[in-house]
Amino acid sequence: MRGRPTGEELLALVERIEGGDDSIVLPADGRYKELMIAGAGAIAERQRDIGDGPEKREREDLGGILGVEGSLADLNKALAAAIRAGDRGPGTADSAAVGRHLWRTALERVRESNPKILGPLGLK
């Protein structure tokens, strides 16, 4: 599940900033403001380019792990609750599937938010 704010929310915020919305408090450093706006735009662009494939894959994985259907948010909540309860953690029958799912989901988030970090780690 994509983190918040989403790319669309970031673009809306950038539009408000560029439109002079007084309710948004930003650092006085103009260069920092420019970098924040550029970063938000880059994340939104990557999300648009990537599309909804990662979220579809995540929903399918969660449905398979949990054996139920539902919204992505509900499935993530159910997985978190199962892990807290000890039903899907280390030592359980599906712990490897859960680990793979969490790893892929984390990588997909980084690919959208800061993909430059993956190269030096050998994780494109």
C-alpha cells in the first residue's frame, strides 16, 4: 500500500504552495523549498509511471497469505493483527511468504520514494 501522502496528494500540496496558500508553513530557506517541491513532483511522477501494479500484487499476495479478500487497507490491518498475535510471524507455516511479501512491498515503496538508494545496495 502506498504511503501517504500519495503522489496525487503531493501534487495537490505543491499546487497549493505554488499558489501561495498561507496555511502552509515552510522553512524560510528557498533552496530547501525548491528541493521539497521537486522531490514531491518526482515521487508523483514515478507513481504515475509505475501505475497500480504494485498495489494489485500486494493485494493478491495478502489475499493468498490470509485466505480472504478485502480492501488493501483491510488486508494490511489483518496481516498486522495476525503478526502481533503470533499467527504469521517467525516459525509459522507461512512466515516465508509473509517475509517475501514485506520485502517486496518495502522495495516497491523505495522505488517510488527514493530509488537512487537501491543501486548502491545492488537492489534495482
